[in-house]
Amino acid sequence: MQKKLLALAVAGALAPAAAMAQSTVEIYGRANLSIDSWKADGSTAGTAADYKRRTRVVDSGSRLGFRVNEGLGGGMRAFVVMETGVNIDNGNDTGQSGVTNTSTGTWASRDSYVGVGGGWGDVRFGRQSIWWSNGVIAQTGANYINTAADGVINDPGLLAIPVARQSNTVSYNSPTFGGFNASLSYSPGSESAGAAANTDASVWGITGRYTSGALRAQFDWARNKSASPTTGDRPSVTGTKVGVGWAYAPGSQISAVIGRYQNDNVAALAGYTTGGEDLKQNFWMLNWEHMIGPWQLLAQYYQNAKVKGLTDDSNTRAKAYTLAGKYYLSKRTGVYLSYTTVRNEARQFADASGGGFSSAGSGGIPVGSAGADVKVWGVGVMHNF
């Protein structure tokens, strides 16, 4: 992907020559828009809870970013990343559903941080992704088309995920040894929000990555603890997943991800829980990416198990799959056709809702539409710069 590099003098003309340093600023981004046909029907509650088919022109994760690097000498460097989501379809700061979309509209709305590093790794402060990314193991929805079955990993319906893109985070990122590197992340959660009362909320995350030849692997674990309540037990959400991929040809791989969601001391939800239960749910996903000349073929399948811990765990599963094809007009520009469906059992309401992709809202279809099946056709253009 072609980049634009701008060499900028950090010190001004009034600074002594000995104090002058030099940094590079890289401008990069993505424009990704499609025309989609979206609907969610078959709700257990009946047609009144369905979402009728609608045609939409939708922005799927477009962004503008800046990367700054400065050599400090002695093998040390300083760096800044500031990435902002943009809605090229309508120019506003909301998602397709017309509700606030935390991925767009304000500076540094996506991963953005400042840090220092060297041969020992680096430390970063700012807004960072924890747990939810699958890295090189599966990039279909994240980097290739508009949305995909892997989006359901982060919107499984009845259970919550621990964290996604987290503000006020500090992380240590190790150097790569023998193909392995790792990240340890911490966020004080609500303590950093300026609340008048003292709180003890926190988010912890660990990610390990391994690449050796055709083999790729990634491990993610995160725990989000809510502030201790005045009465009762402390709620927490934990997620664990492991992915393994095999790159059998250039631009082609087959991979799998397995994992578990765990929600402890959950709040009451009518028809499901009375509150205070510990719930668990396993999931798995298969991912296929294949290049044939300028063509890229993509397929995914996701499935989760019954939610354990409920008095009645029946009909709480979901399945999702994606079939897509992309044609690269150049190294940076491609056109694609995609189809994704999420099939919910009668008491489940999973969706692919990240980035405002669901027309039901930023949180996907609600509990009142449980049992609805989501279907999305899309034809789009993506350009990376």
C-alpha cells in the first residue's frame, strides 16, 4: 500500500542547531463504501419486531490517520499514532443507524496513542484495541470487505464481550523473539472518567502472537471488572480466544478461532436471568482467504453454543456465515460483492454491529427482536492510501 511520507523538522528555526531533531509524518487512510440490502426478519415476537429490508449506501470503517516517528538516539524512538474514523457517505459523526458511532466523527476516535520504544519493546498511552482484533488470523470483515461473520464474535447477543477499543489505556508491547511477541494492556476504566466517587473498575488484556513461515497464531485474553457495588457481588466480563492459521500460498490462508465468553454476576434480564448468575458461552469460527490472480475469494463460518448458567438455556445459539469475492483493480483499490447472514435461535439476538454496520442500531438487533435472522448483501469499493 503506497504511503505519503512528509519529513518535518521538530525544532523551529529559533532552536539551536544542536537541539534539532527530525521526525517523519506518514499520512494514511481508507475509503470503503458500499450499497447494501439489509434486513432482519423472523423474530420470535412476530413481524412487529422485524426490521424490513432497506437499501443503504454505507461507510464501512473509512479512516484517516497520521503516524509520527522520531529517532531519539541510542536505539530509542518516540512515536505517535492518531487515527480518526470518517463517514464518507454522509459526512456526519453518527453510524448508518443514525445513532452515536464511537468509531467516527471526532479526532482520535480509532486507535490513537503516544509512546516510546527501543530494543526492549515499547510503551504506549492512549486509545487502544484490546481482545477484539484477530490480527492476521482473520481479516475479512476488518480489512477486505464491508462486514463479515467474524463481526458476530464481538456482538454475540445475550452475552457481552469484555472490551473492544478502550480509551485511557497503557500497554507494553514486546519485541519479536523467534516469531513471538506479546502485548499487556491496562485501563483504569471508570476511574479515569472523572467520576466524583472513587471507583475500582479496571480492564486488563493480554495478547500473544506467533508467526513462523506459513504458521500464524494468536491468543487473546481480557477481563473487564465493573466498579464494586454498594451491595451484592462485583460484575465482570471475561473473554478468551485462540486462533491458528496456515498461509498455504501468497495471499491465501485457512484459519480457525475458538473462544469463550464469561459474564459473572450479570444484571437481570426479563425472560432470561433474575440477576447475579454467572454465564458462559463457547464459540468457534473458520476463515478462508484465497487469491487467484487479481481475484480474492473469502468465506467464514461462526457458531456459538448454548449459554450455560441460565435456568433455561434452550434456543440461545447463533450461526453466521459470509461468502464474498473481491477484484483488485490495483494494489490499493478493489471492488467486492459480499453476502453475510446471522441466524439466531428463538431466544438469541446476535448481530454484526461494529462500526454502525447494523441498521438496527449501534448495538445490533435488540432482545425484543430475538430470533430474527440478519441478511446483508453488499457491493462496494475499497481504496487504501
